[in-house]
Amino acid sequence: MFISVSNQLPNTSYIKMVDVWLIFNLILPFVEVLIHTYKDSLRDDEREINHHGITRNVGGNDEDVKVTNVVPLNSWDSDDEEGNGAIKTLKLKMISRLENQQVGALKEYYGKVKSTKEERIILLDFLSNFIIPLVALAFIALYWFMGLLMYYSPELFDSFL
């Protein structure tokens, strides 16, 4: 599209505004694809999925599928498989009637869950959902402002041309 539009315009020695417009509109989706590819590569390591009540790790080799049982939150076993009673204590605090104890246990649990990859994914989501559209809107506003200014006041730009 860029070449067909450029071929229909007269040859000039300078960059036309339509060239700037078309190049920006080529770069914008390219950057979005790069961001989504990077986000997917961050998530691609090993994912845990719930498959009919059992946890499966997927994403690595198909031969290395590790299947473990899901331990429900309301499990009242005194110890886990390694003999640690800390899981029971944390679970009891997470459903405690004391609000401060429950909030503290939930913060502790979800604080460990968050990783740097998740923080990067959140940052990339913010970038792709807010920053890039703002840059696009700013470019469109500046583009049309400059185009209308050149159209209605060409004497301002005579020194540039």
C-alpha cells in the first residue's frame, strides 16, 4: 500500500506528509506485534493448568508432563507430603475470622505468587493498552494540526520548503 500510494504522487526531493502517515501506520502494528510476542515469551516457560482436578505443567517438552494432585484450600490435613505443617497454618489464617490475620495471610500468599515476569507482563499491558494509544492520538493530533496549518498558512513554512 505504501509503494502504490507513493507511486501515484508526484516525485519530490522531500518527505511528504502522506509518507510520514503511512510509515507511522506501518510501525504501530509492528510494535504491537513485538509487544505481544514478548509477552507470550514471558508466559511460555512452564504453565500450570487445572485439568479435571489435577495440576499439569505444560509448555516444556511433551515428554516431561508432570502431573500432581491439587490440594484444595479447605484441606485439613495436618501435614503436606514433605511433613510441613506450615501449609495448614497458612490455609487456616487465610480463612480466619480475624480480619487482620486473614488480610496478612492473603498478602503473604499473593506476595509470593507475583514474579518479575508477571510484573513485566503488567507493564507491557499498560504500555499496549494506554501508552501506545496515547502516542497514536498525539501523533494524529499533531499530524492534522501541522497539515491544516500548512494548508491555511503556507507562508509560515516557505523557509522549510
